[in-house]
Amino acid sequence: MQVETIGDATLYLGDSIEVMDTLDRVDAIVTDPPYCSGSVSEASRTAAKGQGLRSENLTRFGWFTGDNMGTAGLVFLLRSMAFHALRILNPEGSMLVFCDWRMVPNLAPAIESAGLRYQNMVAWDKGVMGLGLGFRAQHEIILHFTAGSPKYHDLGTPNIVKAARVSAEAREHQTQKPVDLMQRLLRVVCPRGGTVLDPFMGSGSTGVACAAEGMKFIGIERDPEHFDTAIERLKAANAQQSLFA
């Protein structure tokens, strides 16, 4: 297992469940796991070549491990993660989990069954429609769970958060989330100087947002290429913050 320390960030290359088993308390968990979007049947989900991603992103990045799991596999993974989350979350802490609308009925109760409280459902309004027919999706869901009685650190954020998605040209991961969106979410669930865990780190957007918000970060990623991307992004983010320190 590779471990990299960059400023107040610690990055692990490895399996999220195995690494979480070694961690101590954190103030918040904010993550965008593989959630198998874009298919409505088990056969189409496990055989999918694109799972709702735009063709230009597939051409640039290819596919990534785990995002064509069947529902049972995904439920098993996130329920296992949730048991570890309950153990390491501060009693006043929150967990935010990005989720496709198709998977909400499966993933919300699976995570809740680990002992976390299903607190709210947040919608990320991307401002533009995605692929599809009929009522084309312009949003993603963020499931909000708490370990106990939660403490919030920003009371001015609605449960519909508007933020432009990362352009295809600027993207470094197939499903990369905008840093400004992550910053707005983090301000609600983590105090300045607190610690945030992302067990499915991807290219490190949560960590970059933590650097901007003065928070400590722990990230876990199993894909070596995305892990390397996260390292470079965190180095750049820390260098930028040093200029304003």
C-alpha cells in the first residue's frame, strides 16, 4: 500500500475498506463512489461500456474499475464502507454520498442499515442537461447521513446546490466533480481545521476543496493512474494556498 503526505493531506493507494479499518476519527466523510449510472437493468449495467458517460470522456480516459458492478455488488460495497464510516465518524459528523437517482432506492437503505441516520437528500443542479431522452437529467443526488445528532458549520446552504460541471477539456477523471461544489458541501459538514475522508477519491477534487477550505484530508483510491493525478492536484493546491498564507 502506497501512502503519500502532501501538506495536511494523506493519500492512500489501496482498497477503501482495508484502509478505513486502520483509521481513527474524522469529522466528515464526503465521497463520490462508483454508482453504476446509466443503466436500468442488471444485464445492461454489468455489460455497459459507458454507463451514462459522454463519448469524449470515454475516449480520453477509458473506463474505471467498479462502475459496472451489479446492484448486489454495489450494495455490498457501500454497506461495508458504511459500517466503517459509523465507527470512525465523529458523533456529530456527517457523510455525503453522491448517487445516481436510479440507485437511491437501493443504496440509501443499504447505508442506513449499517447504523447511520438518513438525514437528507441534496441535489446538485449542473445548470445544463445531460444525455438521454424525454426529461433529461440536469442533476445528481447527494445522500446525507449522520452518525448521531449532527452539528452543522454553515446554515446558509440549501438542499439544491447549483454549480457548473467540469468541462470535458478540463476534466482529469471520467466523473470529476467541480471543486466549488465540493467546497460548498464541506462548509456545511466540517469545521475549518477538521478532517475529511474520501474513501473513493478519484482524481482528488474533495482534497483540493479541503486545501482551499483549511481542512485536513484523507483520500483513498485503488486506481494507480487516478491516484497519481490526485497527488499532482493536491501538490498544486497546496502550492497555491502557500502563496496566500
